[in-house]
Amino acid sequence: MRTRTLWIIGGLALLIAGGAAWWWNSRDRAPEWRTAPVTRGPIEVTVTATGALQAVTTIQVGTQVSGTIAALYADFNSHVKKDQVIARLDSTLLKAALSDALSGQERVAAQAQQALAEQERARTLFARDLISRAELEQAEAAARVASANLNSAKAQTERARINLRYAIIRAPIDGIVLSRAVELGQTVAASFNTPTLFTLAGDLREMRVQAAVDEADIGRLRVGQSATFTVDAYPDTVFGGTVEQVRLQPTVTQNVVTYDVILRAENPDLRLMPGMTANLSIVTDRREDVLRVPAAALRFNPEADAAGGRATKAAQGRVYVLENGVPKAVRVRIGLSDGARTEIEGQIESGTEVILGIASAATAKASGGAPFGMQQTKGAGGRH
């Protein structure tokens, strides 16, 4: 009986000791604040987008006449000059068409000459009252018809001559061949649509980027704004550009509205190639030498953080500094923000530490908070 009593007394003592330890570890502790200094420097606002690199000038070279490719004088990546011959069609049928047109022109010219002679005779006979006016008018009409037929024959001859010239394909600009769509001996038909033989790009030392910008950001873009971009081929290189055009035509894709923005970029070393994907950052506003704080400092709310949560709304125009270990609010005017840092003005100096949040909860629970390692459960009298 005595032994049993001793066991009970010992168990009660352990319970009391454990409860005391749990209470001690679960008391409120002074918060540990996360802070960051106010800094001075530039801040800029940007709009990000993705686009594709293109040559400033891209021309598709086709043919206006049908025929078989008889010769090719340019290939992929060939550098060509304006009016340089880059391909030739078989001209056998075109030469025959020109010869036929010339023969037809000679025949019609002879008919026109005869009609003019008959007109002159009719006028002479009419002046002597040897033929009627109707016969004179008939001769004059025949002469006019013959003259019109001659003009038509001349036009057909010129058309045949032009078609023969079209059998020689020339480069319309100085540039480089991006693609060749035909092979030697291939037949091309120019019946309804002009077939594309080559795609030429102009001087690649100057490129442009066509990017799709969301409608929420398009209002901040202006011609002349500077931009930077990277491409996957050179991830460590930042290229520069300038906004050249903001197009008004919208593009709607799955209810998302975007607008095309054109940037001009220099490419002196020819590293940028048509078709590359560019990740753009367009500067829409910039301030030099301003006071800046982390954006989290403007969202800090000491009451919400002390309760173990975050503020649901930003404390606009207010940051907190520590004064004798207690947060003190300082009113500020908010300027530009790049998402990570925000421009401020007010009674605060560069280097001042502002509060970002609480490093450890004010009501932190000790590890294994319940006596004898028992876990607290909701509704069992513990803090939650």
C-alpha cells in the first residue's frame, strides 16, 4: 500500500513538472524582426513580353511566268546583290511565243498599211464625186480598225518580250538567301498564285523583334522607349533595342487580347538570326537616385504579423522602423515600383532599417509542446 502511494505521489510530481515546463516554453516571447535598409539609387518600371526576331526587310521572290527551272545561281545563305541573276527558267516556249507575236504584228501591219491606202483612194474618188459618202466612211472605218489591230499586235509582242525577260529571276535587293523552295528541273506554274522560289532578307546587321504585349500593359508603351532582350542561344548576353511601332490591330487568342509591338535592334556581329525567340523587357519609366525600400516593407502590418498572419491589404504610404525595440510607423509617399523595390519620399534617410516582417512567431510553441511529448490538439486548451 505504501509503495503504491509513493508511485502515485511520484507520478503527480512528474505531471506538475511537465506542465510547468510546457507553460514556460509556451509563454509569449519578444518577436524577432526581419529588417532591410533604405537604399538610394535608380528604379525602373518594365513591361515583359516574348517575341520573334525578324529581318527588317524580308522579300519572297517568285516568278510571273510558268516553266521549268533550267539553272540555279543562289542557294541557302548566299549573299546576293540587287539585280543579280539567281535563277533561270527554260525559255524555249517563251521565245516561240515572242516569234509568233512578231509574225502576227507584221501581218497586221501589212493589213493596216493596205487599209490606209484604200482610205486615201476613197477620199480622192469622193472628192471627184465618183463614190458615195457611205463608201468613204466604210474605208475610213476599215483603216481605224486596222490601226487598232496593229496596236494590239504590238502590245502582244511587248507582252511576249516581257515574259521572256521574266524567265531570268533577279534579286530585288541586296541581302542573303534565307530559303530556296525549288530544285533544278522542277516545273513551276504561275497560273493563279505566284510561286515562291526564294526568300531574301535584307541587311541582317539591323533586326527587328515582333512581340505580343498584353492589353493590360499596352497603354504604358510609347515609340522610342528603350528595351533589352535575351535569346536562348546567348543566355548571358543582353541585347538592346528601341520601340519602333505599337500596332493598333488586336490579336485575340482564347479570350486573351494582345497587341503587336515592333522593336528595332542593332546586330553588328550577326549573332542574332531570324526566327530566334526574344525575351523582352521594355522600360516604361525610370527614376535616378531615389530612396528605395523593399516592397515587403510597405505591406508590413505589425498587428497582423504579431497575430501570426499577413496583412490582407498593403499599408499604403507607411513603413515601420524600430524605436526602443517597438515598431514605429513613418508616413511616406510612394512612387515607382519594379515589383521588388518601391520608390519612397518622406522623413526617412538612406540606411535606415525598415521592418519587413517577423522572423519568429510571437507565440511560438516549444517543440513537443505538451507534457511528456503529447501533441496539443485543437480544443484541448492549447494555443492555435
